[in-house]
Amino acid sequence: MEEFNNAVVLTHRPLRDNELFQIRIDVLIRKWSGSIEFGLITQTPDSFEFPATMTIMRSGTVVMSGNGILHDGKAANSPYTHFNLDQLEEGDRIGILKKPDGEIHYFVNGADQGIATIGLNVPVWGAINLYGMAAKVTIVERNEREEHNLRVNVRTHDYGALPESEDALAFHQNCGFHAAVINNGRTAHRPNARDDFNHGVVLTNRKLKPNELFEVCLDRVIPKWAGSIEIGVTTHIPTQLDYPCTMTNVRSGTWMMTGNGIMHNGTSIVDEYGESLDRLKVGDRVGVLRKESGSLHFFVNGEDQGPAAAGIPPNVYGVIDLYGQAAQATIVQPNNPDASPHYFETGSSLLPENKTKVVVTECGVSDGNGSFLPLAMAESYFYDTDSSDLRFHSLCGKNARVSNNGLTASRANAMGEFNAAIVLSNRGLKDNELFEVVIERMVDRWSGNIEAGVTTIRPEDLVFPNTMTDMDHDTYMLSGASIHIGGGTVTNRYNCNLDTLTCGSRVGMMRKSDGSLHYFVNGEDQGVAALDVPSNIYAVVDLYGQCAQVTITRFGEMSMISSQLIDSLSLPVPTHLSHRFSSSVGKNILLKNNNLVATRIRHYTHGLVFSSLPLEIDEVFEVRIEELRPKWTGSLMIGVTKLNIEEECSPIPPTISAISAETWFVAGSNVKKNNTVLRENYSIHFSRLSSGDRLGVRITPERTLRLSVNGEDMGVAALNLPKKLWAVVDLYGSVETVSVSSRRKSVSSTSERVSSNGDESFGDLGGEGKRKPPRIVSFDERCGKNIELSEKNRRAKRVNGYNNGIVLSNHPLLPDKRFQVPE
């Protein structure tokens, strides 16, 4: 922390021809400028006089510094690459290789950068200068999976995939942590826009040119929030901006249009400027342009709103803030009169015909005959949805809510509404493909239960009724034990009755290749429900009556209760009963629901989470996989460690294998102790896990480590474990979200019982036949998530929001005894 140079280290032996010398950057200290210098020397370490920095060496060296190559202290190949070593982040890898003919090649995250210099036909030693920000590195072997992930990690690197044209205006991959950039940099969105409303700031990938219009089309809105898209310009560089929750909080170099006003550096400079951005709808466009004179103009649907500010510097980036209702926007490319429209053949046609030519515009998809879909709705037609996971479509009944990345559907006000909660699958079902959901929440206020079926009506064409059995065409539904086809009842005696299902029950439907429709309950085929069912049908679930929430299972296997179920309960799982994660987590982890849910919000590493307390003997610490991101390879890793993260002062490592304390864990199907493999093919390979699967670790009285998968013991993983170990989980690669699904062993329920005569059993009778004094009634620790208890739980205060404020007494009430709180 106090020095930035005099940190040159060498390999202990010369490098062999075609031997890759590769290191991983483990720790960067942002206090300094500059970063690692990496290369070769021709002198032996015994005769080498270590300099303050490698770049001052005038003989016998090849060094890469920044983006150039120095040979014997002179620039020999500059620029060597289109990026700079100063841009490397923790976890990135850099390597060097000498070929037999004397060519020197550098590698960044496994990618060969080409010839750096030639003619080095003498023995060479690897040399590293831990200069500036670079504080710690580790020599590593080739790992193609790791290198693949690093190369596709365009979120934190400038040297990732470029747009189709390097000059094309696109969104930069660095953005607010609730935002993500997709569609080759042209589209930005808030993936969980129904659950969050801010932290959606996105900048352009380059500075705007004079008189260049930066314009976006609003693809998707979420009406539940207030406010909408904000747009403007900033002098801040995308890779250096500390992304705020909203861009109007930035206090330097920024001009934004918000609502119908203009703000400069967080201060309003024009109150009534133009058309309000808060009124924009899907398909509307908004843009910003800096004229050569330095004046700033905003555009709404192509119409210039007039000058908004003057004296804007030339070095500004375009910026949008996907705030409030604005959930997704796409950059509108400049009109090109020579360009022809883009046509696509699609089997999932926009119109009823099976094959339709459609025109893709900047704001959506049109068939030229008046049918139009906004871009957000049309994405499934141009991305291979047939190979994607089944999910619920975002269009649904007015009382339904789709969450959990499209896997969960719920009736938000289940105690006040009983119908108008229909949800459909996001695509048509294939023949012999099972669409199955698990019931996660029920209410006992209503009669009736879940109704399920299929329809040939696409979600975009459906006028959602109050209940799907009201549909009089192209729909097949099971309600109770009755089969309804096109609104008419064909039998009241089907082989199962959905009204008898309870929480945890599964129901599914499948169109077989012979055209018959079958229902499945808890995995069992209930037989033919209908014949001659058309192909290309959508699954339908009606959250009717008692059924309040369902989640899609994967491959017909039961999906456990999702994190959204926990979030939606009025009384969340009490943390004094449940395990939970420590608040000390990897830098890419976001904890939710009182540390019961952990989500990796960016990148594929720095996803470590730990148990908040050491494990007791025979105590199972278990997590459930909630969300996967197939973009990354690799999977979750789980184990135990001696590291007490609450007392650790050094930075949390990027992966479980980088923990310096003794750590035993399962990765893939192998058991490891730190970086040493103890057992191979120990369990099911973790890459086969899917959403809903559970993994647990347990330490036995014999001090052995055992792993469980979905409750099944995999046997002894490691022996002779020390005392006082914490559970550790690495949300690596494809696994993005997990939730705690186990309870602490030593804590039992705090609920009290009322004796049969109505008296409260607060104490036993004393030896003289006198009852011990009852405990003082207070509020129970199980309370709404916005409640804060104090004064020995006798005072309750709602500290956030307007709801989730339920509190209960800690004991049952005695008959004829008043429970009173002051007004």
C-alpha cells in the first residue's frame, strides 16, 4: 500500500521453447496509476541487478508495458495490441511464450496477441514487475474454460468483442449493476425491471461526434414505477465512472433531460423544456445531439425540442438512465438510404401463416400489413427460442405477476383477487415436451384451484379473460376434474382433480407426437385428455382461486420454492431459525432477503459467500440454485473453510480455489483441498445441475465432510477435518443466484403452545403448587421485512416503505386477556 515500484520478480529457471509462462492477477490497489509490466530477461537471476522498474533496463530484456513492447529499453512494437495492460482486472491472465525460432508471443486470457518481437535465440527467464496497481499475482496453468469465460467477459474489459463496425455507436458493456447490455451492444435493459427501478445507467461505447444524433427507441415499460427514461451526455469515461443509482446524482460533467426538464451536474437549469419523457410509450424515440457550436438539443420522436444548454465540451459520451418505467431501449441507427430492409424467415410467425416475411425496424417488427410487435416482444422470433428454457411470457392477466427471470408466476393480491391471473409459456411447446409447474403458495380464502391447459392463441394475440375456461375457441383446459375444449365441457371425470392439489404438488401438460394431450400430476401420466390437438400450442396456467403462486420446473423434476416465494411472504423465514450468509461477500455479490438469497450481479467470478456462523457437528448447510446464466461455463462450488471471513481484513478472493486458508470443496465432480485434488468422480457433475437443485455440506462427529445433492448423501468427501469450519459457496460460472434452504441445528421453534384448558404454558408449577410468573408479552422476532424492533422487542417501527409491517405477539393470547398497544 505504501510502495508502487521495486517489485521485480523472476522465474527460478529459464523457460523452455513453446512453454507458456502465465500469471493471474489476484490483487489490484487502485491507489496507484499504472499496472503490471511483463516480459523476459536474458540474464540469470544470480547476476541480475534488480531495478526499480523493468522499463529502465537497457539490455537483455523484452517487456510489455501499457500496450507497447520495449526491447532492451527501446520501443520495438508500439502499439502492440488495441488494449492496455493497465486495463486488466483481478482474475485476468497474461502469459508469454518463446518459440524455437526466437519469436515472442504474448497471451491475454488465453488469446494469442501475435508476434511481439523476433530473434531472441538465447535462454530467457520470465520477469514480472508488480508496478503501480498490481499488488499480487500467481503462476497458473492453462485452463481453457476459465480463459473462455474471461474472453467473453465484455462487462469489465474494453478488449472484448467490438460492434460490427468499430465506429458504430453502441452501448458500452460497463453499466449500472441493475442494467445489462445485449444484442451486440445495441440494446440495454434492466433484466429484473419488475423488482428494481434504478441503477440502470448506460453510456455509449465512444464519444459522440459533432452533429451526431444519439437516439434510442423505448422497447419495454413497467407501469408499476414512477418516472421513466432519462437521456443526456457526460464527460465521464465508461470504464472510470462510479455508476450511480441515477445519473442525475452525478455532480460533474453531465447534462440530462429528465421528465420535461434539464439538469446540469444534479441541478435543474430548465424546468419547462419540451415534451415530458415520463409520457413516452413503447415504440417512442428520444435522442440527444451536440451541435458543432456546442449547443445541446434533445429530440422526441424525431422532433427537435430546441436548444437545452450551451457550451457543451466536445469530449462527451451519450448516456441513458433506464429509470422507473423504462425497462429496455435500443439504439436507433442513422438512416441509410442505400440500405434495404432486413427480412427474416420465421417459423414462429408474426401472422397466422407458418412462414412469413417480416420487416425488422429499429423499434420493432412489422409484416407490412399493419401488424406490429415492439422489439422486446419480438426478440423471441429472432433468437433461437426453441433451444431456450421454457418460461412464462411477460404478457399475462391483469392480476398476475411474472418474476424470477420468467420462471415464477404469482397472483400478487391473492387475498383480495381470485381470478384474472392467466399466464402463458413464452413459446410453443414441442411434441412430447412436458411443461410442468410446482404450486408454491396457496390461500384458503377461495374455492377452486389451479387450472391448466394449452392454447393455439399466441400471448400477443390473446385478450386475457378472467378465467381461461371462458375462451370459446382454440383452447383446451383442465379445471378440477373437468376437461373443457373451446369453452364446452367434454367430461367431468378425468383421471385427476386439480382442486385436490396442495403446496408442493406438480402439474404438467404434454402434446404427444400423435396429437393427444396428456396431463401429469407429480410426474404421473393421467392419460389422454384430448385428441387431435394442433401443433405449436402454448402452455396455459390459470392462477385461480386458492392457487397463488407457481414456478416452472426443469425437465420434469421438482423445482423447490423460489426466492420470490420467500420475498413475497408477509412473515419471512425467521433468521434466528434459518442459516444465512455472512455479510462479507465477494465484490460481485448482492445479498437480499435478510442474507438468505445471494446473487452474482456481474462477471462470472468474485462470487464467494460464507455461512454467518461456523457449522456444528452433523449440521447440514444447504443452498438451492435459483437462477442460471448459460452464457458462462463452469458451475457452483461448495465446501468448508477455516477462513473466518468476519475477522479477515484482506480482500475476499475471486474464487474458492484462491482462498489461502485450508479449504475443502467439491468442484465439478472432484473433491479438492485448496488446489490439490483429493478424489475424482466423487459425485454427479455440477454442470448437470439445474434451477431448483439443492446442495448441502455436513461435518460428521468423525470429522469427515459429506456432500448431499437434493437430500441424497454422496458419501465421505474428506477426512480429518479440523474444528470450527464455515460453509463456503462459490457462485461461479453459470450459477448466478442461490438461496439458503437449511435451518440451524441448535435452534428450535420459539412458538409456544396453549394448554387444553386455555391457560398459557409459560412455566411449570412450582414445588408449592404455585405457577411461575408468566413471561412479559412482547413482539415476536418474526415480523415484516420493513419492521425494526427495539426496547426488548416491545417497540415496533416501520423503517421503510408503506407495507410489510406486520408484527405478532411472541406468545399466544390468554382467554379474556387484553392485548393492547398505545395509539
